[in-house]
Amino acid sequence: MDGATIRLRVTDPTPRERPLGGLSRAAARLLRESRDLSFLWLTVAISATIVPLAVLMVSDVWFSWWLAAAYLVLLIGGFYLPMLIMVHLVAHRPLFRPRYAFLRHYLNWVLHPLFGLFPNAFFAHHIAMHHAENNSAVDLSSTLHYQRDSLFDFVRYAVSFPIHVYFHLPVYLWRRKRFRLVRAVVGGQLAYVTVVAGVAWFHWQAALVVFGIPLVFAMAGFSCTNWTEHAFVDEAAPQNIYRSAIVCINTIYNRVGFNDGYHVGHHLKPNLHWSELAEDFRANWVQYASEDAIVFRGLDYYRVWFLLMTKQYRALARRCVDLADRGRSEEETIALLRRRAARFAGNGGIESATAVRG
């Protein structure tokens, strides 16, 4: 496997001990661990820019389409990706120390809606549902019954995604007897709809810019990433996490998005800190190789999605790392990718996931 070892050079972020300055030391007292200072600074930056601009537009103190355009460029072009990945990561690992846990309500009730998320919904959908089911047939965001290189099927998936997230999720939780989460999800939905409806009654343009467009982008973004994260699934072993998710290494996306490309590792160890994912992959690559995991070098989820939608399998195959050094030809790799992107005929052999974790 010497050839695979050479090809496995990983350049994504890994843990580094750095001395903290005075301001950073003071800020770190709010957090469970100083490694998450980047999340705090991101929150501060959004609070200093997006929040006041949203208030100005919603309150009709200052609204113009030029301001709206600048706002959306800043929100979507500047903060969207790191913010939504931060939301994901702090759902797994609480950001603030218990003494300052009340600050999470600011994230949940103020920042989440500005980025297209209903309060309380992400934790319930991602932690209580998706990670419990691991893309099985009963996962509300499962990709199994779609042809995953089909643009038509992706559009179907993207249209149904918010319906599953916001309407079917309470039913799922009720059936699992997660009644507290049902109340939280429904309460968050009602609060969000009430606020947006109230804003729209007085100023529909502001409601569209501050809530409507971000909601569309959030649903489209989550649909695209979840589709791609679980695009290549082995029908013979769909419950095997190594063969139901992918890894994207050595990308700018991982540097901007807190190593979000390590989706197999994230499902294997959901509470592992994001800064340890690249090192964990490097330490356990032999297991990934033996399980025949799909690993792409230099491609992020969005590029993988585009190549899938345009059926550019040759480009995908050229970036697919042969960890076990099996000596697959390009044509054999293409055949493997096509096979794993195919729609499942039945229920995938499972009604609910019993994950294989190695």
C-alpha cells in the first residue's frame, strides 16, 4: 500500500496549539474550549453586520434594493457557508460553558432565522433524526430511492427536502416518543411563521430579503450537500457508513468550512471536534481502504454534485483515491461510482439504520 500512502498526503486543517492574546483569553472564558474561538468571532462578525442591517430593513428605517443586494451578497457570499457549518458543529458539541449556555438562545432565535433556519429545527432534524437513521430508508433526508446522478431526481429531492424537514419531522419525532422535541420544533415553526408573516404584512420586500431568500438558499444548500454526502451508497451494505458516505480531502472548502468534507468520519464519530477529523482520517485510512470508502481529492461537495449532475464520471474517477492500491483502471472506477450512485430498487435492505462503524 505504499502507493496509496503517497497519494494520501492530507493538507486540510489539523489541531495546533497557539498562545492566546488578552482579548482571546477573555473571550475563551465563554467557551467550553478555546479551539472554538473561530465560531465566537464569526458570531461577533455576523452580529456586527448582518443583524443591524436586517433590523434596519425590517423596521423600515432604511430599505432600498441596493441595500438589499449588498446585504444578500454579504450574507450569502461572506457568511453563509461557515455559519451553516458552525450551526451543524455546535449542534453536536455545545459552544458555550454551562454558565453562559443562555447565549445559545441568541444563536437559535436570532441568527438561525436570518440564515433560513427555523428555531430548534436543525438539532431535531440532524441529531435526533439523521444521525439516528444514517441515511436509511426511514431517514427523512435519505437519498436511497433517488437516481443520484439525475438532475430530475435531485430537483424532486430538493423540493421535498423542506417538506420533510418542517412538516414530516414532528410526526417522525412523535412516533419516536420524542415529545419534548416535538414541542420545541412546532413552537419554533409557529414563532418563525408568526414573525415573518408580521413583517410581510407591513413590508413584504424586507420579509423577502431578510427571511425568504435566505430560506431558499438554506434549503437548496442543505439539499445539495446531503445529496452529495450520501450520493455513493453500496446497495449490498447500505448500513455500512464507510460505503454510504464520502470523504473530500485537500480542498479550500475544508479550510473555510471547518473540515466538513470528512463526512464518513463525522458519522463514525459525530462528536469528534472538527479540527481532529483530518488527523483521524489519516490515522485510520487502512480501515477506510479495507471498506472501499469513496474518497475524492481536491473536490468539494458542490463540485462533486455538479460533476454528478452532468454525468462527468471520468472527471470524478480521476479524483477518486484508490486507498487500498487495488490497481483499478479508470473504467473500473467509473463503473464503481455509477453502481453506487444508482437508485435502490427496494428498501435498501434496512428500514432503520444499524450503522457499521468498523
